[in-house]
Amino acid sequence: MKRTGFIGGSDLYSIMKGDWHELWLVKTGRKESEDLSHLFNVNLGTYTEQFNLNWLVEQTGLSLSYPETLPTKTIDDVPYQARVDALAEDEEGNHFVVECKHTSNARTMTQMLDSYMPQMHLYMRVYEIKKCYLSVIFGNTWDFVVVDYNHDYWQTVHNEVWSFWCMVRDGIEPDNYSAKKINWSNVNINGLVARDANQDNAFVNLAHDFVNTSHTAKTHENIKKELRSMVQDNEREVFCDLLTIKRDKRGACRISINEGAA
């Protein structure tokens, strides 16, 4: 497949990982893209994609459609291309991009969001659709989330892509680049955001008490209740260096001590 003349979703994965030089060789036509058709996991993902989509429809009632052409949009001279897995519409007439993944049961949804948030935002930006379903098979289990488009997050991603594309356009060979981790805590996931509470003195003090009183059941339980009460209704996650509180799909808030904090 020809990969010159545009930036696609998988290219963003490489750009954010810092793999600029290898991608630059491909995008400038100096090197053929690697043939992945012989890899087991690539073929497995191809074969399970339709099942993944069918299962999403069964669980959500969405109606799916499959674009016959690849839409493109040029933003600040960067030619983007969106190869989505599907488009969706719900009973209220709301529209969504759909992205399917198949990964191991060792990975988490947070890790998948971390890896593919730029790709989903590219697709939403090109299609001018504000929400994306991420449907994931984890080994032999399945889950999905709905991701809202966040323009500030997208602009940060786009700035990185623009810098890379200028090198492609001008034939400037990239030097060493490190992975770029962009904070996506303000992106709505299932209608909720995350909050970094490291500057919240009350929360951090309670977090220290929670870690230090794990052996005292009654005191520990009281602190746990107070920490949970600090999670606002619109927040899916509140975290600091010591611990993280995550809200599950049933609304329950679960506290976990970060590795190395105990």
C-alpha cells in the first residue's frame, strides 16, 4: 500500500513514539513500508475486526456504515487521511467514528487510550464528528469506551505532526526524537474527565493517611470514604503520586496505591 503524500492514523502512532526517522524514510519514498502481512497478530486482528464490530452493534444498538472512499483533509499544509473501521449512528441520530482493536488480556483500556488517542482524534477531526467508539478485544474479553473530541488535545497532536511533515516536505532528515506523551486527562471518556490532584493539599494529605493507615482498619475505612467523596460526579479518575481513584462503569470508585508508593 502506498504511504506517501499523506499522514494516516497509524503514522500518528509512530510520530508520538518518536520513530520519526523510519517513518520519514517511508513518507519521502526512500524506503518501502514494512510488509506486516506475515505476522500472526496482524492477521488475527484483521479476522476478528468484523466480529468486534458485530459485537459492538449487538451490545449498543448502533447502526454501522462503511465508507467507500478515504476522506482527506489538509490542515496547515498537512494532508491527513482517515481510514476508519466504521462509522456509526445511534437511535437519536448522533454520529460516531468507530475504531476496533484486538490486543492481549495483559493490556488495559487506559493503555489502549494512551496509544490510540491521537489516531481517534485524527479520524474525528477529518470527519468532523465529535465522538468515537473504541471497541477492544482483550484476549478473550471485550470492552468499549466513548471518546469525545477535545480540540486542545488535537491541536497539541497536530503541532507534532506539522513539525514532522515539514521535514518530509522539505527533505530534511530527522535526527533523534523521543516519545511524546500528551496529557489527555481532560478528554471526556464515557462523559467523564480525569483530574491530577497533586496540587490539592487536602487530597494529597488524605492520600498519605490512606497509605500509612492500611494496617488500621477503622481509620483506613474512614479515610477511604473521605477520599471517595472528593471524586466529583463528572470525573472518571482522580490521581496523585501516591494513589489513583477510578470510577468503574457502575459508578463505584476504587482506590489503588500507585506502585512504589507503599
